[in-house]
Amino acid sequence: MDKFLKRQTMVGESSSSQNLPADPGIRPKISEYHPNIHDEIRRAYLQKGPCQPRKHNFPQRKFGNTMCRFNPEWFTEFGNWLEYSISKDAIYCLCCYLMRTESGEQGSGDAFIVGGFTNWKKKERLGVHIGGPHSSHNQAWANCEALMKQDRHIERIRIQLIAVVNCIRFLLRQGLAFRGHDESNNSMNQGNFLELLKFLCVHNETIDRACKNAHKNVKLTSPDIQKDIVCAATSETTRSIINDLGNDLFAILVDESRDISVKEQMVVVLRQGYDGASNMRGEFNGLKSLILKKNQSAFYVHCFAHQLQLALIAVAKKQVEIASLFNLVATLTNVVGASCKRRDILRKKHANVIREGLENGEISSGRGLNQEITLKRSGDTHWENGINSEQRAEAHSLLCSMQSFEFIFNLHLMRKVLRITHELSQALQRDDQNIVNAMSLVKDTLLEKVFGFCEKHEVAIPNMDENFIAPGRSRRKLPQVSNLHHFQVEIFYQVIDWQLKELNDRFSEINTELLICVACLSSRDSFSLFDKKKLVQLAKLYPRDFSSVELLALDAQLENYILDMCSDSDFDELTSIVRALILLVATATVERTFSAMNIIKNKLRNRMEDEWLNDCLITYLERNVFDTIENEKIVQRFQNMSTRRGQL
């Protein structure tokens, strides 16, 4: 048994011929090797060829009164199979050693396989060993030729398979479809996969030859094989991510959305926290409760950027004037967007305004700046000259609304609010943004520029000291307030108050406490935010990690911590919190997943199965990991997924 294991290990380490005994007199039988490597052993010997030491000093043997020795010229006459053993001073048959079955007889019995033939006076016995067309020797030789042809066939399949994997890699990274409407040979619309494979064949002779010489029953280009290869690539990508994660701390982001076929899909991200569970519908509802049952310290932290968006939406819905503003902007967008002529007019006017502003130094140039303009002077646009009365009436109504002081005031108000919150939202969606940095961005005030804007664009400005008159409403039923009070208190202050209220309602007390406590670990300004009491309170939120005894010791440990931090120069350059607590600050990964889902599963691919969608999404989203996976690993995973005709 030990002998068998030693041989198996030796061959398993390397299939090259130098690791196998060359002398036929000391070789083990093929049957003594593990069955899984029989063909590997045979290929190695056939590639090396028969053992023929032509320069050896062959010893003499005595046959009766005559001394004879092996004639090396026999190597030339029987060169494709004849072997000589130096250790046994005997000749053997390579093809019979490799392929002869245990049963059956042939010329000279087992002499050319086991004991070796040594009767140098009987050269004719070599011809007897070869025998007729159906002899054991010739059958063994035919099997050897078939094995080598199979080896070449497998090599061609492997070349074709690697080409297929490379095509799939490209399509997965770009999020492109595989199939075409007609994949027949003469079709002009075979789809991205076959077209790309054809391109590789045109520019690579080896791939072209392998594909053309492949047997008709090789189905490496079939949709089923494509899906298996993509599944293998996904498995290797996932395995790489899990291995990289190792024993590190992690949390879960979870969210759901409906795809193009109105089917509910869920994304799970192992990263910073779990998100959106309270808003989930359908089959995934209650995920937050399930997680909390398993771990009460798995605090729910909703997507910060999403909460900010929800707060702004709530403000727009509550304030009638602001809601009317968004409705008017939506109507204006529809009117302009419905006509190419109107868009061209707007672009032309916009270009003139930008050119004038740049010349006067009123606006700045730069990438992404001043790409659109939404308001013109009276008479700048001529949509009132529509082809029918309905268009003229609609354009007139829009212009009247746009040129009112109230519209301009509300527009500037929300423009300023959205500009502030946009900066915060972008920060919250950055993967590298930490909690303290994100919280420090809310430091702006709203500046009034409405008067200057109205004067520039010739819009009438109401007297701020006069009473405000609400359009279409009786003055007697309303309290008399000035225009200044209406715009400053009833709109501006109310919008700000509602926004603050919405933010306070949506950012729960536990979230706020977590953020404040974690901020105490910030190294900014020589740890100026350090607060021992708050850090102890943070530890109390995790009773499984900190016992009552450990909490008592934590007070002194934190004293030592801050002393070490402040006195050690290695920490002078620290500007952020590193792994103090895995909390969700940026959830862009989840949103990018849903955006990618709309790319992968679109109107033309709306019948994708969930497993196929999952595999395509993982490799598309995790391209940086997918790119590191070698083709060999994908091929081996593909090979092991099911029984294949040949080991690749």
C-alpha cells in the first residue's frame, strides 16, 4: 500500500516523463497506478518514446558455443515500439506495456512485457510478436495512436475553451448580452458572444484552427455551456471575496427593488451594515426583525443618503408652494422635452447667455458647469407662437408662472437647499467617507439673492411691507401678514423647520447616539472630540462584547488610551476613524447594484432567470475581483461542475 501511495504521489506531483522510470526492466505495471492517472502515465511514456540507449556497451551472452549480444540496429527496424533495459539486458515492447490487457495471449507470451526477451539469436521472434493485423501488439499500438489523437483533440478543446472563457470575460465585464436573434452559421445577427469568438478566430490562427478542427459534438459555444462557465466564474469570484474577508469583522447591507419584469429582487452586500429592511415589501418583509432576534446589537441603520432624500421629498409634499414649484418644473420639462425645436431654441439661448456671462465674468467655466438654463427674460423664448391655441395658452401660462416673484423665491430657496444637501448626499454615498467627515459637512446657510435676480431679469418685485395677497382666496378669511412675513416666515422658516423635523424623525435616537459616540474616537485636532463617558456608553450598547466587569475596567483603559494616542507621534497624521464600528455611512454599493440590474436585465433581456441574473451581476459588479481570477481556476471549476467527456 505504501508503495502504491508513493507512486501515486510521485505522478500526481508532475506528469512529466522525467519523473517516471525510463528503464523498462524496473517499471511498475500500469495497473499499479491509480486508475485516474493511467492515461496520464501512458501519454508521458508515448511523448518520451521507447527507451533506446544506442550508445550503450551491450554485454554478450553465451548461447551454446556462441557469444551473442543485442544488435542496436534493431532499434532502427522496430524503432516505434522496441525498448532495451540496461538493468535486465533484455528487450521489451512499449505499446504492449502501456495498452495490453491482462487477459489474452500473443506471440512470445509475456516475454516482451514482464520478463523481457533475451534470445539474441532469434530475431524472427520480434516479427512473431508483431503478428497479424488483429494481433494483441497491433491492437495495443492502435490504442496508443488513438490516445495521442485524443490528447491532441483535448488540447484543441482546451484552446477553444480558453477562447470561450475570454469572450465571456469581456461580455460580463461590459454587462452585454450573449445571445443573438439567429445564431445559425449564415446569420448576420449571431449575437455578441459568437461575433466576438469569430473575431478572435480571424486574428488568432491557433484559436481558428482549434475551432475549425473541433468535433461536431463539441458544444462549447452552446448557451448551456456558457451559463456553466459564467456560474464557474461567479463561484470563483465569490470564493475569492470570502477568502479575502477571512475572519475580519463585517456587516450586511440588504435592500430590494423590482426589476424590469416587475419581479422583486434582493441584494445582499457584505460590507458596512444592513439597509432598507424596514421599507421592504413582499417576501423579504420583516428581515430587520429576524436579524435583531439573532443579535440584539445588530443595530439598524438606514441608508443616510436615502434618508436625506426622503426628508426632502416630505418637505416638498407638505409645503404647498414648494410642491407647486416642483409640479411646474415637471410640466415645463415635459413641454420643452416634447419638441426637438423647443430644445434647440433653449440650447441656442443658453449658449448665448453662457457666452455673455463668461465675457462679463458673472459665471465660471469648468467641467460640468453651466450645462443647462431654466429661466429666460420675457420675450427671449417664443413658444407662445405655437401652431395651435392650446400650445399658445400653455406656453403663456408657464411664462406667467415663471416670471412671478413667488416662483423665483421658491426656486432659489429649493435650489440653495438642494445644493447643500447634494454635497452632503454625495459625501454620504462615497465608499471612503467616514462618519465624522460626513457629519461635518452640514455647515451652510441660505443666502437670499432673489431681488438681484428679479432686477436682472425684469421681474416685478412686490413691496415687502404691503400685505400679502394669496391668489384665488378671500382676504377676509386670512390673517393679514406682510409679503416679507409670508416669504420669510411662512415659506423660508417653515421649509427649514420641516426639513429639520424630518431629519430628526428619520435619523433615530439610537443612530444619533451611535454617531456621536463613534465621533469621540476621531483623531482630528489632537483627539479634541474624545469623550470617555460617551465611549463607555458606546460599549454598553454591545453587552455581548463588554461584561459589567469589563465596563468597570474600561474607564481606566480609556485614560491610558488617550494618553498613548496623544504622546505617540505615529498617530499625528491620523485624520479618520478606522474600524471603530462598522456602521453604514455609504450605501452606494446597493444603489449601484440596482442600477447594474437595469443594465443586465433590460427590456430586451426581461426573461432572464434569477440564477443567470445573479451570476452576471456578481461578475459585473465585482470586476476588480473577477479580473484577478485566472482562467485555469474557472476551467477547473467548470470541469468539476459535472461529468465531462475528457479531463481538461
